[in-house]
Amino acid sequence: CLFSYMFTHPGKKTMFMSMEFAQWSEWNVWSDLEWHLLQYDRHKQLKRFFTELNELYKSEPALYERDFEEEGFQWIDCSDNRHSVVSFLRRGKDPGNFLVIVCNFTPQPHSHYRIGVPEQGFYSEIFNSDSRDYGGSNMGNLGGKWTDEWFFHNYANSLDLCLPPLGVLILKLDRNKTNKIKKGQQEEE
């Protein structure tokens, strides 16, 4: 959860050698890294987590283009201390390029957790830190969710999400899927 939060929050990222595969001992300049640990599933899963998180970071300009500009970051909700959940937007230079990030900092999953979003449509779950591939419980939103016309967090539309325990979700508006549905509705009218 904490690593996913760090990668999605503004600012540059700092990692020490061997953190990406959970070396047991503290890194030591005089000894080799404990690569043999990759024979164990938990260490391989963490390495895969970091590989895919890094790939996502590089492929989504909203995560890095406006790192040091006010317009690149916006809280959705930073005051839900009862559930220990924070949600925010990251925006790229293209105004239509944004990501929704939801972080659950407790071991308690939350079903039917609602957050407001800036646009109506289908939001694909492009990353879930609780994926079975990373050794998690695989709780999530079956690939994404459609918005509801339900005013929340000062937005006309919102998402009803399943938040995994100690997990981070990254969601992105799927404009192709959204536009196909809108086009179909207009043809029916």
C-alpha cells in the first residue's frame, strides 16, 4: 500500500537496492544482493509488483508530467480518518488525461465505498496492489466500474467501489467504452 501510494503521489521516487524483491537483511555495500530469494513465491510476487508498477508509472503521463505543478494533483477526499482512506486525482498536461487513486490504509476491506469523479463513464481498474499476482487477496472491482449519477465529493458522478485491505486502486476513464455507450444511447433516441 505504501509503495503504491508513493508511486502515485507527486514527487520523485526513492528506492534502495533489493527493496524490489524484499531482501531479508539490510543492504550492505560489501556483500552481494540476496538474489537467491527469488526462488520463493513471495519474493517473486513483490518483484512483479514493482515491475508492473514501474511500467504503469512510465506509461501514464498523469503520474509524472505535472509533478511539481498545482494542477497535477487534486484531493478527492483526504479527511476520511474513520476509514483511513484517501483518494485523489493525478492529471497530465492533457486536461482529459487523469487518474483516480484510492488508498485504503487499513487491513479492513471496504465494500460499497463511494468516491466522486470528474466525468461520467466507465473507469477501468488499471492497477490493484492487492492482486493475486502480487500475493494479495485479489479483492477489487472486476476490471472497472460505471459511474452513478450520484453527487459526491463535489462531483455530479461517483463510483461505488470495493476497496481491498491495505491496498491501492488506480482507475482511469475508458473513453472508448464510454463513447460507445453514449453513441448507442443517442442512436436509440
